[in-house]
Amino acid sequence: MGTQIANGDSRPSHSPGPFELSFWPRVREFAVPAPMIETATARRLAGDWAGACAAAGVDVDLNLRSVARDHGRDLAARVRDDLRHLAPDLLRWHLPRIAPDGLLRPGLTLALARYGGGARDAGRAVHLVVRTAPAWADAGQRISLALWTGGGSRGVPPPPHPHGPHPHPHPHPHPHPRPSRRFRLDLHRHLWDARRAGELRIRAGDGLDPGLVGAVPSDGRRCAVDRWADEARILLRAEGRPVGPVLVRLGGRHRLVLEGLADEGGPRVVAAAKGRTTALPVLPDAATWVLPDLELLRAGAVEAGRLHPLVASALVTETEAETEAETEAETGPYPAPGSTGSPGQPRSVDCRGARHRIGLVDGVLAPLDHDAAEIRREELLTALTGTPLPCLQAIDEAHRHPECLPDVRERLDHGDIAGALAVVEGLLGPAAVLRDGALREELEAAARRRITYGLFRAGLIGPGPARVRYDERGRPPRLQRTPARHATRP
């Protein structure tokens, strides 16, 4: 594919490794499916920001009336304006993820915007934050939107309860309520604000700066070294710091220090000294790496039509976008992952020396070349531990261990419940009753994980002082006195 990158050049570019080429396209396809983008975009353009969040799997844990009462109408108006232009599907597209499945990085709090409290008095600021659930409660890959006022876990405002005040004073305590220094999007509004999505063309980076690349590892993900200096200056201005060194984290133990931002010789990177970097400002992760979509476009691993529309409009030229649209119109939409043809179409089976068909009949997968009497005899034979017809064996295998099981499992892991059920219904029919097997186990496990997430949201499970245990009748436990600890040992 010859996609023209808007901010690219003619210099040779780094080719992503095989893992990246197989990792990110599937993450983009399963984690933020096209129906989610379409629904969220339509609701956002209609002015329904809460509906857009619901379509993108975002739980809203803030109330604008409470914000106006606690922090003033001016701040509430600013928050409301940002929420109206929030593209939650674009936010989900750019949230940090972890290998090998591309799930959201768990237990994370990212700042989207900061209100009040100047650069030197950030402690009094109010932050609009987005949170990911801890790993043990990340069912459905849902995220939550809230305000953080600078406190600990008690700074997390509870979501509105449908029957009045919430029964628990501080539900779903987050393990890391404070916004992360490394993962932050308040300095990168183009990754979630629809008004500024066009800035992605400039701030995506290309990693081709020869002045800094010598000190950066060349394997794995490519660093956006051409943007480091400018992004470091943006960071220092936002925090009210003088021009100085900035810490760059490239991994768990690999750290660099960006120096010389004001020197005539230009910026440079040096190895970070152990134990002397904790006080340095940290370059945000979003500014450290080249955008994966840019890498995929350059390598031809993904077409512009499969990117988020706001991302594609920023990275791809208008001429190339028109060509992509014409090609897609001629070839038709992309087939669903794991599909072997049109949903509901009969499939062939070798059955006792003949080619028979199985397909959907009255919403259930059934053999098409056997009469009802023969099917009843074969079912009776199966009940007596006999060997059924190959057609019935194929149907049973589709119920228990279908070929599309890996795609169904991946969709469930990323929270695309509707997409997973659509794949199952396209294979077995909407009226099918699942039989014992791997497919049923995956669907039941996904349902149990959703229950765990609901309990976490309600504050009924998980560590933390806000958790309250209730018995089976919904009664709180009795307070028990604990013996006082001696100040000195006997």
C-alpha cells in the first residue's frame, strides 16, 4: 500500500518488528470496533456526551451539578465544555496498553485536563481523570471518568446512585487514585479532544532525529526522538519549572536524561544516574514513542480505512484518503474476523461419502440433507453412546470448539460483547442453546468477570479502607474491638 503520511519525508523509516505488525492491528480491530466508533461519534455530534461515553464503555463518576456546587460555576462550565468535545472512542484508542494481548494497562489514573491552581500550585488544581480498573476487576475493559481534587482515595467522588445517596461512602476505591506522572494526557489533548485531533499530524513524531538517536536503543518500538525536545519544553512550561533536564523512561529499568534544552549545541541524552532522577520531571509516555498507527501505515500493515476516522484524517493526505474510500467502495466492507463466509450461509461436510450441507434453520444450526426421522434415530444412537452422523458431529463441534473461538475469546477480553455474540449467532444461530464445551466456558467466564467488575464498582470487594463486607441478608458486620498494641515489647 502506498499511503502518504502527512508529516513524513523521503528518508528511510524503521520497519516495525513482526510482533508489532501482528499486535497492533488486532488491538485496533478488537479493542475499539467500528460499531463503537460509529455510535460514539453520532452521539457526540448530537451533543450527547454521556451517551457517547456509554457507547465507548466509559463509566461517568462525576455530576456537573455537584461540581458547580463544590468548585463554582466557572469550573463546571469548563468541565462541561471539555466533556462535550471529549471523543471517548478516540481516548480508548490511545490509552496505554500492555502485551501480549493489548489490554488496557490496569490500575492507572490518567489526567485529561487540569483546572485552576496555577503551574506552581498544582496541589489546588482539579483534574479531569480517566481510570482503568485493577487487573483482577478489568472485565469488559471498561474505564471510568471522574474528577480528582488532590486527595487520596477519598478524593474520588462517588457515582450517582439511582435510589438516592450511595449506600457506601466511598465506593470502588482505586489502587492508584493520584494521576500518574508518566501516563498523562492533559498535555496531549489531541489524543482525546475532537477539537484538537488535527495536532496529531505534528506531534506524532517520526523518530528520525540523528542528533539523539545514537543514545536510544534501535530495537523494539521506535522512540519519537524528533519530538523529545519540544515535548520536554511543553512539560516544563506546564509545571512552571525552569528549563532543565527531563527524565525519559524507555522501560522498567532503562532511563535516560534529556539535557541541554537551552544550550547552543542542542539537546542531548545521557544515561540516567541511579538514585538521582526521582526529582526530575518525567516525559509523558505519549511523547516518548512514535504513534503505532504511523508505524503501521508506513509498513503497509494497516490501511487508512481501518484507522479511527480522526486519526486517519490527521495522518493521511486527502488524496490518499479519497483513493482508500474508492477502493473500499469497490471491494465492499472488510469481512468479520474469524468468519469463513457470509453469516448464515450453508457449509459443506463430508458425510458418509457424500457432500452434505449444514446451515441455519429457524435460527438454529441444523443438517439440511437429512430428514427429521433420520435425525431422531441418530440422536437416539448418540444418547446410547453411539457414533452420530458426520453432519451432527460437525454441528456438535461448532457448539463446543468452533474455529472462531480465538476471535470470540479476544473480543470478550477486549469487552466487545456485542461483537462476540454476533460471531456466535452468525455461526450457530440466534436461537441456539450452547452445549458444554470451550465456547460456553468462555462466555460464562466473561459473565463472571462482569459480576466481579460490578462488585468492584460498588465497593463490595477489593482492598482498601472503603470496602465494607455485608452478610447474605445485606446487613453490615458488627464492630469488634481489637486489643490495644503495647508501645514497648515486654
